[in-house]
Amino acid sequence: MATHRSVSHSNNCTSPHLAKNARLLRVLYLFVLCLAGAGPWSANIALASPETDLVRAEIARSTLGVATLETAIANVDAADIADREAIALARRVDELRTENAGLPKRIAQLQKALELDREQALLTWSRRLPADADGETLERLLEQQRRVVAELQAQINTEELELSLSLSRPLQASGDIATLRRRVEDLSVPPVATQGEERGLVFKSRLLRHAGELRRAKAELDLRVTEQDSAAMRQRLLELTLRELRQRMSLDQRRTEILQERIGDLWRTELQARIQTLQQTEAELAGSAEVVLLAATENVALGNELAENHELLARDRRALVSIEEERDYVTEALRDSRARLELGSASEHVGRWMWTERRRLEPLARLRQNLNITRINLADMRLRLVTLNDQQQQLTDIPKALRNLREASEAGADDEQSDVGAVEQLPPLLRARLELLKLLEPVLTRRVAALQQSETALRERLVATQELQSLLDRHLLWLPSHGVVDAQWLARVPQGLRDLTLPSRFVTTLKLSARSIEKTPTLWIACLLFLTVLIVLRLQAPSRIRAQAALTRGAQEKRYRATGITLLWTVIGALPGPAAIGIAGVLLQQLGTPGRYSHSLGLACMALVIPFLGVQVLRWSLVGEGLAEVHFGWRPQRRRALMSTLTIGALIILPMHFITTLAFVRRSDIAIDLQARMSVVVSSMVLAWAIWYLLKAGRVWAVTESPSAMRWVLRGVLPPLVLANAALALAGYIYSSGVLLKSALDSISLIVAVTIALGMLERWFMLGKQNLALRKFRASQAAALEAGDNAPEQVAIPEDDISVQEVDAHTTSLLRGLRLSLLTLGLLWVWLDVLPAIYRLDEFALWHFSDTGPDGLNIELPVTLASALLGVFALVATVIGSRNLPGLVEISLLSRAGVDAASRYVITSLLRYTIVIGGTLVGFSLLGMRWSQLQWMAAALTVGLGFGLQEIFANFVSGIILLFERPFRVGDVITVGDMSGRVTRIRTRATTILDFDNKEIVMPNKTFITGHLTNWGLSDTTTRVILQVGVAYGSDPVKVRSLLLQAAAEDPRVLKEPVPTCWFMAFGSSSLDFELRVFVASLSDRLESQNALNIRINELFAEHGIEIAFPQLDLHVRDMPRS
């Protein structure tokens, strides 16, 4: 900028000398700009074209302005860069064409390599192995072979990744080629100089830049076209390369297995001979000293440990191979799944393949368990290696070890006898032990290495399985697994029915059952006896249930025990059928091999147990004089509707559910396409009819004056949703509809369980309420009888005494909250398999909002369909939770003796505020409204409302202060100004006080904060009562005082501590004034004690002749007028 000012200044200067210096400075400046514009390319790339050199030279000689020259230099530099990139692209095209020319030859070589006879190659390799190779030599060969397998696996992973990328390139390449062709067409139009602003030099530089960009675009287009032309052949090459690598790896894995077998056989033979030698030595030393026998026995144990670890090493290596194969398979499945999803493929073949992969995945809990077991074994092996090293170190000095053994033997002996031959017998045994330890160390080291590799492979497999499971769960429900129902499908229906009822399968199952009975008769007999016991108990269940109903109806004071016994016999009556199916499932799984029909039949039976048990429990609950009628008090219309629907629905839906599960377990295409599809459709239609029938007014729902909106919504929504599930099955989404139907049936079982559990709880509450009412009635009768004999005596009611109406209100609130909580948690658990698919909705953006990123820049974030649904759900849950959860917490606190009513109210109020504030923030944040965006609006709104609604905000804040400071509680008697009463309700804006005239007064909370407040029982309910008594002049003051204290001592409401006091206060105008000061326990005792004391004082004064003073006036007449 300084130079530019110099140039500008020199242009305006009139001095020739200064102008000459300015021109020199400008030329020097432009030369530096030319050198800087060349950049780092000039050191590595060939010089630019002659046209570029000419333009650069012209720029160096130009006298134009600096800004114009900078533009020209930038155009020339861009032209140079474009030319160099075009040259690099052209070289890449030539290299690619050369590679393409050699592709057929490489493909032919790979095809020839694939024709290799594996068995012959394996036989040739086996013959080359030295027959007399020792174990260590074979171990080295095995380690070398494992490295080869690992390298091949790495190459396979690389080629698979390249193949996955190549499969996704054609679509992208087509779009790139179309874009490049449009770019070439645009650049083919030569630039035109703009009028007035373009100078000749700048226009030339623009022409150079335009030509360079055109050459670069053409070269890139040529490269993309060449890549696309050879894409199919390259994919073919990658596929053949993968096949050849897999074949080589399979061959090397087989070689690894042969080496492991050779090593195992070699070590097994050698160790057997060594163990026999050790055992023979132990037998020969039978009459030797105890220390010698102990050393020989330890050598035999060490030899057995060596043999056992060799076998465990072989097992660990086999397990390692299996774990690595599974890890590679899961990794490959994860890669293939991502490739298919990235390609946007949503065909039935992809859906079927992904469902197969999902079912093949091993549960994550089992993988974690295997990983933990492997880590424990690895830690044990490392610890054993440490102790092994210690033992070797102790045996390095044989004489020292011998002395230690003899000293230990002499110290532990009961007598002083010693064997002279132990000195000669122990050294060979110790040397043999040292040799065994040296042989054991490499075995343990290899086991540690194998377990480490297994631990790493298991960890990688666990991570890959988690990623694959998450990926599949997100997309599976949105992919079809089969084709749409058409004429061809209808023609295959008879074939599917024949496959379902194929007699040969059942004959095979019966034969396998007969064999199992012969092998394990005890198990079958035990199962048969168990079922017999259940059936016998089931036959007794109806009479037992009727007996409990009779006891319940005949008793005046009902017991909850009868309801519990009825529930027990209901479950016993429902058990035989589900138990028989469950036992059959267990036995059938033991008959067949996994994957066979008998095993699949057992799995299908096990899947039917829970739904069948739910149906049976509900049916037995609905029997006459059963749980629903006598104990739950269900209406006859509800019981009849449920029983009829249950009978029809269970006879159809449960067999269809069994057929669907069997088809999915078998994984047979014809079974899933035909049997499972038909079963899902029939089950969905029957279930939709059942829901429609039951939700009609007057059946499950009682008829009320105002129609139930919930019933109307459920009846209008649930049946169409279930029918939509049948439509999904007809459209080819068989797996998806099967999962949804299973979740729906599990939800029904959950609803049955929650209904019965809440019915039992409601029964408990109802019996408690009845017993409470009965106790109150009996207490009132006893009080009435006592009042007939004695004077009426009022008994104070404790503050926390709960009436029957309060119990009803708390019971209703508790049951509503429990029902909501249990159903919400249970349905979330039931639909857990479906919930991950909802996250697929994250891919659909509804709108965007701006937020501040970690770097302080504004970023655009989407609000997806899933976020919007979760936000609405959070707001709805906030409304429901703020209404129900505080009441539920208050009920749970009601049973705690240390929590009074005021504390319960404070806790529930704060909980309600927390739920509202937290739920609102979460809901709005999911909808895209962050707190950082709302805080300024909230601040402005708060300030505005603070000025406009000062009193309301003051009362609100005062209410919060009252909740925290608690200067008074619900039930306290307070005095504010000239008004007194009992606090009945504390709210955020105002507090309600019930005065002694039974009027409810609503006072703003601000009054309690800014004014004077008297609480008559905040920390201590004890208050003082003052009675003023005046007696006539001439009365004995001592006697008056003793009578007053006697009256106080006789009243039971007067506290002994503090002690009542009486004082002679003053000589009044017409009386002697006394004050009796007593203390009572509660505020309710003040008026009663005052009344009783006045009556008793009057009686005592009358008995003792003491006159109550009355006002009197003495008139002294000094001057009487004469009449």
C-alpha cells in the first residue's frame, strides 16, 4: 500500500527525477508480484506455455495501475495451475488406459489361480512338512502361518472396502460426467471483453485462464469417462481378487489346522510318555521319606498341568479361529449393509438379506459374557506365569532348594527321624521339576498370546455387532422382505399349506421323542408328574374360588387374604395349558439340532407361553364368582364382552401366532412368504375386530352421561392401525408386520397384567377404606353410648387424620398415576425392538434453526421428524406428569410419619414447578427453540410483565418465599392484622384462610411478607390463657388465690408444665383484681379450658362464700336542699 501511494504520488509529481524513480520502483514491485504469483509450482512443475511467458513479460513491462496488474497476474497464475492440473489428469488417463489394457490378462491369471485344486495343494504342502519336526519347529511354522492368514485377512478387508466403493461410484460418476460436460460446453464459448473496463493485457490473461480451465475440464471429463468405461471390468477384477484371496486364506487356515493337529498329537504323545515316567518314579519312591514323596507327587501334578495346558492351548486356538471368523463375518456384513443402504436400495432382496443378518447376530449380553470370561482367563494365566517364574527362580540353585525342602520337612515332622537317602533322591526330582517348568512356560505364554488375541477379536466383534445391530434396527422396519401379493403368490398358497402340514416332519419328531424317552426317561416322567399335579390342582380351583367368594360375601369385615387366595387359585387354574406348552418347547429343543424342525417347533412353543398364559389368567379371572366379579366388582356387561371376545380371539390369534413364529424361526422362504404372511393377515383382522367390538360403549367402557373421549379416540385409531399392519404384510413387509403384531400381543398381555395388579391394589385400598369407615362408625357408637351416661366430652381430631373421602381421592389419584406409570414403562419395554426404527425419522428434516457452534460461528441445525415427535411427546408428558406425579408423591409421603401436611405440600409444589420448567425446556429444545434463543425474549418479557403486573409477580415471588421459609403451614392458626383463622391452602399467588366464622378469605401472599404475622403454632403449639377475676372488698386474698389455683389444677386441659400461676394484680375501684395464668397444649383447647375454668371458679367461690365483685358507686350528699 505504501508503494501504491508512492506510485500515485509520482504520477502527480511534476519533477522528472521523482517520476523516473517512481517508475523504477513500480517495475521492481511488479517483478516481485510475478515471482510471488508463480508460487511453489515453479519448483516442481515444468515452465508454463510460451503464451503465458509472453503475457508475464508484457505485465513486467506494463505501466498500468497496480490493481489492474494484480488482476492480470491472478489470471495468469490460475491459467498455470489449470494447465498443470490438466497435465496431471492427462497422465492419470494414460496410466489408467495402460492399466485397463492389462486388466484382461490379470483377470485370466486370477481365473486360472481359482482353478487350483485345493486338496492337491494341501496334500503337496503336507508332504513337504518334515516328519521328524519337533514341537518348537512346528510352533514357529504355526506362528508364521497365522501371520500369513492375518495379512490375507487385511488384504481381503482392503479389497472389500474398495469393492464397496466401486459399487457406489457408477451413480456418482454419471452425475459427475454430466456436470463436467455442461462445464466443457460452457467453457467452449470464448470470453468477451466488457466495454470500457477491460484493457488488452487483462483480457489476454483472462483468455489464458479460460483456455487453461477448458483444458482441465476436458482432461477431467476424459478421466471420468475412462473410469466409467472400465468400471465393470475393474469390479470383475476386484471380485476375482477377493475370491482368490479367500481361497488362499481358506487354504492357509486349513494348513493352520493341520499344524495345530500335528502339534497337539506330538505334544500329547510326548507328554503321555513323560507323565508315565513321572508316575513310575513316584511308584518307585513309595517307601522313601515324606519330602521325597511330596516332591514326586508335585512333579506328577506339574506334568498333568503341562498336558492339560497343551489341550487348553489347542482349545484356545480353535476358539480364536472361530472368534476371528465371526468377527470378520460381522465386519463384512456391516460393510455390506452400509454399502446397500448408501446405494439407496430398498428392494425385497435387500430387506430379506438384512433380516437374515439381524437374526444371525449373537446377543450382545452373550458377547459381553464371553469377553468377561476371556479376560478372567487371561488374568489367571498371567498370574500363573508370575508364580511359574518364581518357582523357576527358586530351582536355579538346586543345593539351596534342597536345603530349604529338608528344613521345611524337619520343621513340620512330629519326630526327629530322617532318611539318609533323601539327599540322593531329591536332586533328580528337582531337576525334573525345573525341566517341567521350562516346558510349561512357553505353553502358558502361547496361551496368554491366544487369549489376548481372542480378547481383542471379541472386543472388535462386540463393537461391530453393536454398530450392525443399531444400523439394522434403524432400517429393517422400513424395508420389504418379500414381494407384493399377486396372482403368482396366490398360486403358491396350496404349496405353502402342504409345507405346513407335511406328515414326514411330525413322524420324525415322534421318532426323536421316542428315542429321548428311552435315553432320559427320568426327565419325561418328572415333566409328566408336574403336569399331573397342575391338572389335579386345576380341578380343585373352581370350588376353591367359589368358597372364597362365599366367605367374602358373608363377612361383615372383609379380609384381603381372601382376595389373595382367589388370585392364587386363578393362576393355578390358568397354569396347566401354558405349562404343558412350555414343557413341550423345552423337550422339543433338546430333541433336535438347532435349525431342524423339532428344534424350531420347540422355540415356537416357547414363544406361545406368555400370550397363552395371559389369555388363561384373564379367562379364569372372568369365571362366575371369580376375581373379576366378587373382588374387583366388574360389571356383567364387561365380563360377558371380554369372555366372548377372548374365546373367539384366542382360538384364532394364538394358533396364527404360533404359525408365524414357527415360520420365522425356520427361516424358510416359503414358510415366511406364505404361512407367516397369511397368519399375520388373519391375526391382524381378528385383533382389529376384537378391539372394535370391545371399545363399543357399554362393554369394556361403562355408559356415562358424558361420552368418553378416550374410548372414542381409541376405537377410531387402534383398529385402523391393526388393519394397516395386515396391509403391510400384503405389501411384502412380512418381517415388519410380524414384529409389530408380536409387540401388539405382548402389549395386550401387559395390559392384562397391569389391570389385575391394579385391581388387587384397588381391592386393598377399598378394604382399608371400608375398615376405616367401620372403625369410625364403631367409635361414634361408643361415643354415643358414653354420652348417654356421662356428660358429653369433645375429643380433638388430630391434624393428619384422614377421612373416608380423602382416602377415596388419594386412592383414585394413586391408581391413575400407577396405571399411567406402569403402562408407560411396560409399553416402552415391549416396543423396545421397534423403537430404534423410529430414529430413522431423523433423516427427514422439517425445518432448520440457527445456533452457535463451538467456534462461535452460526450453524444451521435441522429439526427432524423424530425430534418434532419427541418434542410434542415431551410437552404432553409434561402436562400429564405435572398433574399426576405430584399427587402420587404426596400419597407416597402420606404414609411417612415424619412428613406433615405442610411438608408434603412444599415437596409436591416444588416437584410440579420442576416438571413444568424442565419438560417445557426439553420439549421446546427438541422443536428447535434453544434456551440461548429464548433467554433474551424471556428477559424482555419478564421486564415488561414486571412493570405491568407488579402485584401479580410480587405475590408469585412471595408464594415461593413462603414455600421455602414456611412461616406458617397448612392447618396453622395465624393472625394477620385484625383477622385470624386457620390456613387451608397455600398457592403461588394467594393463601386461603378459614376464619372462625367459617368464611374462606383469600389473602395475597405479599401481605404475609410485608406485614406482621402471628403464628399461634409455628414451633410450639403451647399457648397461655389469662383469666381476670375480681372479688369484693373484704374477701381473703390468700383463699382466693388458693381457690383459683385449685380450679386450674382440676382442669385436665391445663398443662402441669409450665406451672399455673395466680397473682393479686391491683386494688380496683370496686374489686380486688386477680389474674390466673395457665398453659394449654393446643389452640383448640383455649376456649374450652377458659370456659371450664370460669364455671369451676364460680362453683368454688359460691361454695366458700366469696362474692364476685360488681361495679358499685357510693354517692355522698353534702348539701340537701330544703323542701
